[in-house]
Amino acid sequence: MRKVVLDTNVLASALWSKQGNPNSVVEMLFKNEIELYYTDEIVEEYDEVLRREKFGFSENQVDSFLQELRKKGLSAELSKSTEPFSDETD
């Protein structure tokens, strides 16, 4: 099974329209075809972005969606890399 971290834009697009690739990706998650990984920070970003007025999603819609994502996904803990980056400014 493929392991994924979903970009916030994919989730917003999937909630916005039931057609297109973003919705297909979310459907794959709910059909257990992919495995979602998230951190608390990622879910906080999902929450903040999906509640933006410009999207018009209801609080209940966002709450329910995020609750389902947490049920389907796996919480991951990240550790800080000790390896130097080739481009520290990136």
C-alpha cells in the first residue's frame, strides 16, 4: 500500500468538488487504497486552511472531515535531521 502525506490544497479541492484528481485521492484513502500519515502540525494546518472564509466550508463539515482523516490515517512523529542540507537557505 502506498504511504502518503496529503497537501492541504488536495484536501481543500476534494471538499470543494466531488470531481477531479483531488477527490479521487481522498476516495482512495477511504477505500483503503492508500495509507495517510500526518503529524499534529499538519492537521493544524489542514484545520486552519479549511476554515478560511473564502472556502465557505461549515465548521461541522471541517470537523467531520478532519475527524475521518484522523481515523483513517496514522499519526507520525518526526525527528529532526542531523544531516546538513546542501542548501541551508532552502
